[in-house]
Amino acid sequence: MLIFAGFIVLVLFVVHQFTKKSPEFLQKEKLQMQEKVNVLKKDIIDWKHDSLKNVTNGMDYSFVKSMSSVLTGVINTNDGLPIIAFQRIDRGLFVNSRILANTTDFKVYCEFKNEEKLFFFNDVYLGKITKHFEILDGANKQIGRCNRNNAQNSFKVEFRSGEAAVIRKNSDRKNMGKKMRRVRGELRSTMVFRDVPPPTTLILSLNTTDEEELKWIISLTIFEAVYYGFSFVS
């Protein structure tokens, strides 16, 4: 048992070292993400004042699964038109995700690691979400809450002014996924077809016109669509 545990620790250490990247590498990778998103951005429709209410969990995408898994694509509107271009890179065995997304009007960048989500809006640090619900601004002061870890199919985004929005929870929307079944006493995974429901809007209610609050709601909506809308492991 001790030998097995030691082997697992060794494997985790090797994987960590293999996926650990320098700040220089990550900065170069971010520029490459932007270049790819810029290509997709040429085909998206214009962002308008009411576009946020029409963003759905529907995506067109391509992906590569490896130690550094990459998801690239667009988020669509209710009419099935591409409105947000994005790329997401997941690295390692544990949560370590980067998302870069563009509309015709703004850019959102997010890093999700060590139970924290850091958000940047048009290359300016917006703030972070800690403990899965506390919203902290750029000065590290708590300004709101958004508890996604609830038993409902949506979650509220709340600031000092009150409830700013309600966002629908997303889930893995791949047409194909893994299913575990027992064969001759052994558990094996097989690929099965999924009946994915039609796309639906992510914003259930929007109750603010405050510029900073809207930046947070936009960022969280994009994160909900891209991160929860596709699983590399299922």
C-alpha cells in the first residue's frame, strides 16, 4: 500500500513539473490565444446594448485533449449567430484554466486556479472570486456575492445595490461523452451519444445598468458558457 501511495505521489509530482510553465511561457501563450481569437472575431456579429440578454449556452467549437487541452470556438445568440469568440486552455490534473474571449466591443480574460477566479476586462484587472462566492474588486475589497454552489439551476449575482442578475447554470453540452459500465467484473468507459437540449439564454434576469457591475455579469456569463459548457474529462 505504501509503495502504491508513493507511486501516485511520484506521478502527481511528474505531472505537476511537466505542466508547470514559466511566466514568460504563459505570456507568450496568452498572445497566441489572442491571435487565434482575433481570427474567429472576424466572423462574429456586433455587440449591442442588449446583446447580453441574448447570449446562450450554445457553442460551435473544436478541441484538443492532452496535458494542455484547448477549446476554441464561438458562443452563439438566440438566433444561432456567433457573438463571442473564445479560446480556453486547461492544464494539469487539477483545475488550472485560462479563458480569453472577445466581442466586437470588449475583451474578457479569466484565470481559474486554486479555488480562485481572476477576471480582467479590456486588460484591466477587474477583481476575483474567492471561496466560490465572494466577489472582490481590484483593491481586494469584497463588493458582492455569487454563490453558484447551490441546489438550484441558477445563481444570483449580488452587489451592495442588491440583486444585479440571475444566471442560468450551464453543463457539459458535448454530443458524445463517457459512460462507465461493468464488463466481466471490471469497470470500463465507453463513448455514448448524448441528447443535448437546444441552446438557451444564460441571463434569466438583469437588474442593473451600473458599468462595473455589468462588467462582472458579462465576465461571469462568458465563464459559465465556456468553462461549464464543455468538460475535457467527461
